[in-house]
Amino acid sequence: MRTARAVREALAQRHRYAHVLRVARFAERLARAHRLDAGAARTAALLHDLARLYSDERLLRECAERGLAIDAFERAHPLVLHARLGAELARERFGVEDERVLSAIRKHTLADAVMSPLDAVVYLADGLEPGRAFPERAELAALAERDLDAALRGALASSIAYLRRRGLAVAPQTRAAAERYGIIVEAPEESSPA
């Protein structure tokens, strides 16, 4: 409960905090359904968006100050850095040392070719929490309770289709995750974030 209050103060935005709480509840439910550490899932979910409201300039600056490598996609689309910076903030401000939790925070936005079950839980909880509104959400959320891999495959396919319909770029990490799950991602000209 203390962590939730501290997150509310750190975010200082009602809408973002409400999202974080929905993600935490869903992550905890998914973790229990798959016999994973529900406490670790809840902690990662509560802390996943610590840097989400930072400006592009602040994300770039704070990542550089911490010596985090920034790839070309991230430099062009700094918002995605909130996940990796958020993991650093979780360590610095909340004393999180559990690498499983930090990994789940790092991977909650773009996914990655290597996803632990906890990484998948937090990624799916973030993308499929009840406040999200897209046609496949409820079906994918129900699938996530039964089969993490199938839900991850479906969520990645849905996300990539959304990006393609809008002419937006797919991040290299998202592309790698999709390919790991058998989704073929063509490489059109890319210009916007995943």
C-alpha cells in the first residue's frame, strides 16, 4: 500500500495513476493464473510508468545521465525510453533490486525477443487492462488468463497491425518479439514509435 501511495505522488496525475492501478490488478491476476510471483507482478506493474509523463527532452537527458545506451529508434521516438528509465527509477527511488521486476518494467512497452513469463504478464497487463479500448482487448485479456504465449502473440499482432494501419514504425525490439512468436513483420519505411 505504501508503494501505491508513493507511485500516486510520483505520477501526480489521476488518469495515469488509475491506469497503473488497473495494470497492477490485472498483472496480479495473470500472475496467479499462471502460478507466478503475484507480488513481483504487482510491484512491476505499479512502477512501470514512473517516467511515462516525462518530456522527450527529459527522457533523453536522464537516460544519458545514467549512461543508458540510446538506439536510433529511441532517439527518434524518446517516449519509448520511459520503460527503461522507469526501471532505473524503480531501483533508485523504490529500492527495487529484483532483476525480474526490473526486466518486466524495461520490456513493458516494446516487448523483446526474450520475454520471461513475468515480462509477458506486465506487457500484457499494460496493453490489455480494462481501461484500454480496442476491439480485441477483451478476447486477448481472456486468452492471457489461459495462455501467455498465445496472448502475447495476439497482442503483438494487434499492436503491429494498429501501427501499420496508421503508417507508424515498429520498434526493433517489438519486431524481434513478433518474429520470436512467428509473426512476420515486413520492413517498410519507418518513422514513428511502437
